[in-house]
Amino acid sequence: MGNLIAKIALTGGPCAGKTTTISRIEEHLVEMGYHVLIVNECATETIKNGIRPFGKNAVSVYDFENEILNLQLFKEKRLKDFIKFYDDDTKIVILCDRGSVDVRAYLGEDNYNKMLEENHLKNEDLLKEYDLVIHMITVAADMENRYSNSNNKARFENPEEAIDVDNNIKIAWKNHHNFKVAPVCELLEDKIQIAIDYVDELLKEKESN
């Protein structure tokens, strides 16, 4: 059975560089000898499948986020289940493009608590699932001229909405025990390096225990 070293979530507002950063973190970890399992962003996947909380034939935000929450939990569990097929000396890191608690940012407190109750879940248990949460700040916050929807067909927010989402996500994760922020940088490479440094710090701690 493989050895799960850490489970890490990258989150943040739209156009924050999450997908690119996850790819670079994966490359970095592979070079260090880790095997990386990735949970791709559930909202983007679902929207591209035709299920949307906006536009023609939209479903309600509540129903959409309930689907996202359950899909996220299913995909994370599925990857954990696969760990048993790896050799004992395989060091595994799970990278999540967003995490289960992200849905809180789109629901508001009352609906989020209602959803947790309906799914027999607790917020504190969801938070504990991740060893590290890296919040990638949307470029709309400091470099609005670089904000764009063109590279993601599932992205629909304007810059102001992107900033609101970003702030709500930060609030949703604020009680996580290892919550880090990667600010907007002039160069994306600098922002990526900040995230990589957070990952290295976590793994150094894990490996020393």
C-alpha cells in the first residue's frame, strides 16, 4: 500500500493561476520522487458537461453546489482508495484544484449549513481533510487589466464578481489550520514559486515526523 504523505488544496478566485500552478507543483514533486494524484476542478468539469447555475436551462445555485460538493468528496475518496494498489515505498501527494469547503463561498452561511446537515457532514471534518490549503489571489484584485475569461469557457464572472468570490473563498477557509496565501505578483512564475515553497515547507515537516 502506498504512503499518503499529504493532501493539498489550491483554491482562490477566478483567473488566479491555480491550474498552471498545480501542473508546476506536480512537476516539482515528481522530480523529488513523489507520485502525484490530482483532483481536477469539479465546477469546471460540471459546467462543461452542460450543468450550469447560470444562463439558459440553469439549475439553482444550491443544487449545483450540492452536486459539486458530492462530486468533490467522491473524487477525493476514489483517489484515496487507489493508494492501496501502490507499493509500500511509493510516496503519494494528492493535489486538489479547489476543495470541498469552496462551496461555502457560493452558498452563504445558512445554505451551507443546511447542505452540510442534509449530507450528514461537518465543516470541521471537511477542513481536516487537507494538510495544506493555498489561496491563490485572483489577478482581478490587483491587476484587473490581466483578468480574462478567454482561457476558461466555464468562467463567467466579471472582475468585480471575481474579487467577491475570492474574498468569500478566503472567509470559507479561514479556520483551516494551515491556510496560506499566494498574492498577485507581476510575474506568474513568482506566484507559482510562493506556492511551491509552501508545499516544500509542509513536506519537510511531514518527512521529519
